[in-house]
Amino acid sequence: MDVFGINMNATYSSGLKHDLDFWKKKIGRNHDNDKIIIEKLISLNWRVCIIWECAIKDSKIKNLPNIITSIGEWLNSQENRLEISS
């Protein structure tokens, strides 16, 4: 299952300015589909961790130790979802 999408607010989505209406609709559908899939996974007792590319790309890589700590804390928690973005 593809639960990945593009965050319109992410720095790396700046190339989407061409045909913005198309991309807004497409990304909106992707977001809706992702939400349905994530809810389904959680209903099946899966835990879902989403790490956005913009959180670990280029200069943000210096945050990697914090991201690893966050994931470790989440794995030891009872939370069923973690999302890490920029």
C-alpha cells in the first residue's frame, strides 16, 4: 500500500507551482486516500510511523538524532501513530 504523499507546505514541493489546480486536487485525493489507509491499518492494530522526506533531507539531516529518539520513544509508547515533518 502506498501511504506516501506530498506535503504542499514542504519546501521541496515548490516545483509544483506549474498547473497548481491539478496538483491541489491530486494531492487532496492522495491525502484523503492516505487517511483512509492509515485508519484501516490502525483498525487492524498496526502502528503507523510517517517520516516526511523534508524532515530528513539536506540540511535537516542534523535533526536525525532527534528523529531517532522520537521514533524510539514512540516504539516504547502505546501510541498508534507518529508523524515527523519539517
